[in-house]
Amino acid sequence: MNLKAPFLFLTLLLPTSAIPTTYSAADYTSWDSSDTIGSSKLGKINVPLDDGSSIDISRLDLVGSPRERGYAAGALLADDVIEFIDVKLNQYFSDELLNLDISTLPEKLQDILEPIIEKGAEVAPEVFWAAMSFVWEKEKSFVPDAILEEMNGMGEGICAGLTSRSGDECSAVEMSLKIKHINMLPELIRMACTAFGAWGTATPDGNLIQLRALDFGGGPFANYTVLSVHRPPPPSQAFASLSFPGFVGVVTGVSQKGIGVSEKVWMTYDKRSIQPGSYDGLADVLVIRNILENASTKEEAEEYLSNVDRTWSIWLGIGDYASQKFDLVGYKQDSSTVYTDSTINVETGQDYIQDVCYVDKHPQPSHATDLPELLKSYHGNITFTAVQDIVQKHQTGDLHWASYDFEARTMLVAIGRIDGEGKYGEDGVVWQANNRPAVMFYLDDLWNGV
């Protein structure tokens, strides 16, 4: 039996859809002079759409030291942070308890969670917060001081923002600890995503186009999207992170000096399981954060990955301005291996495509053929428009996706939208990011606080 055929057949049967519209972020971004803390400020991106929905992104421009940037992020988004982590996430935890598989977690953590889980959905938030607390206690010694400062500053800023509006008491120490715990959530959740880079013969001008598509499922995340641009003092570099209120770690981002990062959990097809790992290292989202803030080339990033204390297995896609090329790094607790367009098929089992390095959303080696077929059909003309068509037909990037043009210094972003029932629209698909219009950012505008 040919296992590949059904996937390709499904792709060919998908209805042909128009490529969604692209809007310029500059035309839909507003800044309120009252939403400032020091040199930092909060803006709003709001794009009304024909279907009655809209694209809504909170836009943070964060300037200064780690503590100053953390404080500003907390104070400017205090209400959103509290609503997101104390209300929306707790409801999400309750909804997800029955789907929670703790069998792959360390035995000590299973011992903590099992008696709580037995109590039922009403204690679901307690289960997740206990798990995140456990992970933080294991990993906190690996967290750089600058990130700790930012987290502490964020807790202080949230309390300052809440107190100024309501007069209620708020413990900055307790709030900072809650921020530290919530940043461990990605260590517990495995995200099936898609990543590729195309350059040379694969693109019209030979320059690099990179994709990072985040597949997550439902939940409140899409409706609380935050684009944070950090502009720290030298020697750190400015970087942009597409994330959520209260998050310091990075799941999607690009830096001023030339690094774009894509990420995907590394699951194997035969066991449909993640590979061995532990919580004795630096959280993956903080590893990505360090790359964006400190590396200038993909080689510097790859050297860092080979030396950092690693936790769980993921694929990291790294492109840069300097080489205009893209590598995929097989990042595991016991090793960090760099793959190129010529070698990645050893792990993925998929076709070689010149000047395209890619991994699809499925466990690896993948039995699907739709992504390589799409990439081959666009070979020589992989552009932002091609990316929009590819994510729609590969059905990847439900929560959000971002693509970077390394020569034009632009970033294309699409985010999903969740309805009142926690779905991506009535059919669960129509409001996925891969089916929605995108917003284009000029990266130099971000680095200049525009």
C-alpha cells in the first residue's frame, strides 16, 4: 500500500481558494499618547474585515534595560495580562483537562498531578499551575539574569498598572512569580508546526524567504496576540516577538541584525511521540529569545545551540541576512545537529528540493507529500504570495504564521480569530490564520519605534 497517496489526493481535492488580502500595518496602527511608560509605548493594530471580524494586535514598543522593558510591558498591558492568564487561560485549562496526557512527563511531576487530576475539571487550573511551577523550579537556575530582571519588572509593572486604576493591593513578588510560571507553559505543550526557508534558485531574486507557521488548536491565544518589539541598549540587538500577554519567551520572532527563527516540536512518526528530554536546562522559548537578542548570523545561533543546556526536542529553523540561507537544527537534549537543503531529508524522508530546507507539520519522517509538492510547484517563484497559498493548502498555521523577506526587510503576519465557542469560526477552519488576510510590517519601522 502506498501510504503517501492519500495525503496528496486530499491536497488535490481541496477547493481552490483566493489568496487572502494583505494590509500594510502602517495604515492600521494607532498610538495613544497616554499609553506610554518612559520611552516605551502601546499601540493598537486594527484592520476591519469584510466578514465583520477584524485583525487585532496589541503593539508594544519596549525601550531600555530589561527591567524597564518588563515594567513597561506589564504596566501597559496589565488588564490584558490579568484577563488572559487568570480568566481565559484558566478556562482553557478546564476545557483541556480531559485531553491532558501526563505519561510523557517526569515521574515526579506525574506524582504531583495525578491526585489533583482525579478531582475533575473544576481543579484543572490547579493542575496546570502546579505543572508550570514544577517546571520553573527545575529550570530557573538556567535562566539568564537579564530575563529574570525583565520578569520581575513585568510583575512590578502589572501591579503598578492595576493599582493605579483600581486601588486594589497587588503583590509584585507574587505577580512576578506568576509571570515566571506562565512562561513555562510552552514546555508542557507540544506544537505541531511547519517551517521552511527558500533562497537561490527557489526565489525570484535569489534572496531568502522564511516561514514559521504555528499550529496549536483552539484556546484564547489568537485573540490576545501581542507584537512586542524590544529595543535594548547595546550590545543587545532589537528584536520582534509575536506572542501573548505576560510572555517573555519567544515562539515566533525576527531580529534587527538578521536572524529569523522558526520552531516545531520534534515528534517521530513510528511512535507518534516526542523524543527524550528533561527539564534540566533552559526553556526552549528562552533559547529562541537569546538567539534573537544576541546572534548576528545563523552560524552564531547554531554554535549557541550546540552549547546551551537543552531540554526537549524541537526543530529550529534559522535564517539570516548575512548568508541569505536557512538551516534546520535538530535540537535534542543530547545533541544539536544542523541540516541543510541537501541533508534534511535524512530525517524527514521527503524529496530534496534545491535551495529549499523544510519540515512539514506532521511527525517525522513524514508520510505526507503536499508540502513538497507545493514547494516544487512554486520553485523559482517562492514569494510572500506563494507563502500565503502554501500555508492555506497545507493547512498549517492555525494560530498564527509569520514570513520574513530577508532582502526587502519585511515581515508578513497572519493571526487566527477565536469565536465565543473557542473555535476558529463557525466551521472551526474559516478563521484559522492560514485562511485569513495578512498584515505586512516594514522591519526598519519596528526598529525605529514607528
